[in-house]
Amino acid sequence: MAKKKVSIGSWAYAFLATPILLPEAVKKLAELDFDGISMGGFVPHAAPKDWDTEEKRAELAALLADNGLEVADYAVDLWSVDAIEQTEEWIRLFEESSDFADKMGWKTIRVDTGRKKVFVPEGMTYAELREKVVDNFKRISRYAAKYGQQVVWEFEPGFVVNEPKYIVEVYDQVGEPNFSILFDTCHGQMAASGANHIEPAPLEGGILEFIGMLKGKIGFVHVIDSDGTLNNDNTSTHSPFGEGFLDFDEIIPALLDAGYTGEWWAIDLCECPDAWEATAGCKKAVDAFNEKYADY
């Protein structure tokens, strides 16, 4: 296996108390020798409404090209609506983002289940909710397929359906060829440990058991450390490498053994208050294991 390309999620900078704008972020990533950027579809970065003309989109493309950065994946902003209770609005927002990604030539789209309320709506069973999630994922995957786009589902404890057994179940039931799992190492740790499960189902074998359950199902990977806690937004605390307890000398081989053949290791410092300062160190950490396991 050749070394993978390395990107980082721009959303980490967009969500800071004082956001780092794209031109500054892109310039820094180029200086740090990143291969690409995982693009956030959030204001003030790449929200479709802010790049709504050919001229603006050409300006964004030039910014990336001039700094030698590819777009590894595009995280669409669908958080203004609830995918379970406002399904059609959620689907429409996805379609607008998919259309925009196609105009930009971006081929991998990151989504979640679209419900931050980690409980089942009144009048619905958990099984019925999961069926709704499956249907939503089928619909958006079929829409994205017309553009040749891949849809990758990032499960996490801050969104409904985060039990490992149900993540596998939903994936299997969606069954679309362009749909796969986005495995974030931090979320993987928390999901395996039972964080925010509606039906508690922690794994005795932890994150490594979980990765094994997803053999052949992982289409994209976010890498970052975990200290085993949830943050103020009720989702995994993304800790810079070395500030958590994850053993990447176990995790990286496990991901490769599970059939992850994607081109990228994407760093995710989402909601890390020191994301800007931590970027260089995280890049060095990923470069080190990327080199170590290049021929694995």
C-alpha cells in the first residue's frame, strides 16, 4: 500500500470563537504540506449560498489550485432541520449541496443521521426511526449517484443511531453502491464504549472489535485522538494526537485489515478550541503513522 494523502477538516477552523477564513486556512495547510482539505459546507467556508455564481466558484477553485490542495471530502451543512421530523427539507438541502459539489468537482460527501436529539420522537419506535434513516440514506445516495458522488455516513454519539450493531444494520439495509461508512477514530471509540446509546450496546472488544464489524464497509476515515469524554455539544471530544489514549499502532493496521483502501487520512479537530495551534503537530503525527504503515 502506498502512503495515503493527508487532509484536515476546515470546519475545525470555521467553528472557532474567531473563525479562520478559507484563504488563511488554505495558505497555512499548503505551508504545512497537506495534500488536501476536507471542506466544510458551513459559513464562512463553503456554504453553497456563498458561492452561487460561476465566477465565485471559479474563485474558490483557483484558491485551492493555487495552493496545491485537493478536496478530500465535503461535509454538507444540513443541521438547520431534523432529518426525521423535517425529512423533505433535509433532503432538499442535501440535493442543493450535492448540486454545488458537482459544480466544484467534489466527489465524496459526508453526512450524519440528521437528528441531534438522541431520543425517539413520540409515536415512533426506535426500529421505525432506523427505517426512516435507511430510507433517507437511500434517497440521498441515489441522488448523489447521478453525479458519481460517494456518500459517507459519519456516525457519532451526538446524533441518533450510534450503537455499533445498528450502524452495521443501517449500512446493510441501505445497500447503495455509493454509500459507505465514514469511520472517525474518536467517534468509533465513543460508540464502542456505549456513549449516548438509546439501547445500550457497548463492545467488550472496544474500538478494535467495532472496526472488525465494519470490514468492507468503510469508505473514508477521519483520524484523531480521544480522551473518552463527550464535549459540551454532547458529541465526542476530538483531542489532538497525544492528548488522548487511542493506540494508533493498533487502530491503523485494524483499519487496513478491515479493507480501508481509500486515498486519504483526514484529520478532524472539530470543536477543538486550539485547532489552529494543534494543526502542525497533528500533521506530524499522521505523517509518522502514514510512513510507518505505507507498506503494510
